[in-house]
Amino acid sequence: MALMITDECISCGLCIDDCPNEAITEGEPFFINPELCTECVGFFDDPQCVNACPVEAIGACGKSANRPTIRAAGRRAAAG
């Protein structure tokens, strides 16, 4: 499952700083690249952008990916 930023976004930028995959692009609206987003698997227990968002504007977008694929992407990103 990838994440998306909803219309409630206030463009504060806190999510950008917390994303270990650099998957979030600043703009209007902010955008999470589903090819880069691993929901922080391999880095943290919870998605850091969701934890950082002061208005709860980040949620699941409905695009499903299997957890092994997400875990592998997280391991590749963590490795460097």
C-alpha cells in the first residue's frame, strides 16, 4: 500500500524532512511518489510522514503492493 497526501495538506513540509526514501515532492499539492514510498518499512515501525503531519493529511491511496515487495524496497533504500 502506498501513501498519498490529501487536500487537507497545509504545505508545512514536515513530511518531506521525515521521509527516509525522499519520496515526497514539494508542490501544490505535495506528492508522494508511489514508486519510492515504502511506508518506511526497513527504516521505522510506522510511516514517518504520517506521524509528522499536523493535520492528518496523509493516508493510504488504495494502490496495493505486497509486503515482501515493500520490505525489499526498504532494504535496498536502507543499504544505500
